[in-house]
Amino acid sequence: MQQQDNKYLSNRKLVKSGSLLEIYQFGRDIHLERRIRHIKSEEELEDAKKFPKPKASQEEILKSSARRAKRMIKRLIMANCFLWFKTKGQPYLPITLTLTFKENIVNLKQANYEFTKFIRRLNYETNGIEGKDLKQSNLKYLAVFELQKRGAIHYHMIFFNLPYIKDVYRKMYKIWGQGRIMVGGKDKNFTKVKNQAQLQKIIFYFIKYIQKSVFENNCPRQKKYIASKGLLKPQENSFVEVVSLVESKLPSESLVYKYDGESEYNNSDINDTIGKPVNFMRWFNYQQYDLSKFPELDENIAEILTGHSLDDIDF
């Protein structure tokens, strides 16, 4: 990373979400200016004049919003599954849940109101089980809503620290009080997520509802997922030295996906086509790694990232 006029520049980015590690390389340096508004360079301004960005259509806006939501949902699930612990040190096993309304509720504001009451009552129940302050909001979860063809709203949830509840189906049904509750599509079957293979299926299960809602115009400005407060956040780092250090430690068998945007860009005629829009980054390369089979390395990388934060830099 280089410093230029008090601006820290980098063309790398690393995001670690639990055992999921993503590494980006961009075709241009980006500014790492914390809490400072991005000021375009002369080169950026010239590119903006040569290649004016076309106005995005409603369809493109919805697709872009869905991509961001799916990316964050995957990262939040990976960053929190198996990483919340009971008092004796054992990790909670994540549990998925679907909430449906017996009435055909199509108003999202009304549905969210009932959802909030459900979470409040469930927190009260689980706090009593674990001997915590009954009014605290201790449950950690993520939820997405689905709009069915008839307009009815469903909620699909994953809990990261739901404790054991005796006679769970009857109690959960009573706490919800609005209709059916399902897990894995089956009534009275509370299946816990026990391994990475199941976790990947869960992630796909969640983001497919985001994909289905891409062209929904009912709630265009509504956030596409609900996340409880206090969830563990993905670790991000854009220091070139740190990203390079982490890369040097990664075994080749941990790589699960690779995208070579640089080659795609260089092999296209985009630079010879006047008026064709060019993204500021020009191109980006992307690698995705799975560290679930390398627990010691996973822990070591987390420590490296914790010790090299952008917040440690004085601008």
C-alpha cells in the first residue's frame, strides 16, 4: 500500500467471514480514507467525461440491490454459524425456521410488526431458560422475507444461538401465534445445521429468495434481510502487505473458486470502443477460499486481520 497526499491507496481487498475467505485485486488503486468523502482524481474525471455512466434502469437497480444483499447474507451467515458459544464453551448449532401467516397478510409493515413481537416473546422465553435478564435481546439471527405469488409474506430465518427448548414445536407455535412454523419444509422437524455441507445448502436456500424478489416492485426500498443487533461482522482488510501475507499462507487445495477479470478485460475491445462505459475499477480478479478444513490456519489469519485494522491508522 502506498501513501499519496495523505491518501492511502491500495488495489487489494480481503474479506473473511468465518471460514470463508475472499480476496479481490482491482485494476486501479482505491482510496482507504476513513470517514473522508472520496474525491475523484483528474484521471477519474477524464474517464467520466469519455465514458459517461448510463442511467441505470429499474431492472438493473433491482439486480444490483439483490447482488449486494445476497453477498452480505452469505457473509453474515458464514461469520456467525458455529461461532456463538454456550456457557460451557460448546458452540450453538444454527437452526433454520420458516414463519407463515394463516391470514393472507400482504402489508410488509404489518408483517414486520408481528415479526418483531415474535422475536421479543422468544427472547423472553429463551432468557428464562438460560437464566438471563428476561428483557434482554440476546438472540442472534438473520431473516429474509418472501413474497408469494398471491402476495402473502413468509419469513425464513436462521438462529445462531437458539438454546434447547423443551417441547419446542408447541412452544414456538404458541409464541408465533400467527400461523404455521416450519423447518426444512416440514412441520415439527427442528433440524440443526451440523456441518459445512449443510451450511452451504442453507446459504443457497436463503439467497434464492433474494433472487426471486429481484423483480418485485412491491417493496423496492425495503431492506431485503433482517439482522439482529450484535451479529459478528466479516473482517475486511485492504493493506497490500497484509493481503499478500495471508495469500502466502493459503494452501492451493483451499481455493474453491477463481475469476480472472483482468484477462477478460484485456481480451475485450472495450478500450477501443468510444462511448462504451468503463467501470472505475476497470476490472477485478476474485478468489474464494474455504478454510473449514484448516482450523489452525483459519485462527492464525483471523489474528493477523485483528492486528492490522484501518482504525489503527491516523489520517
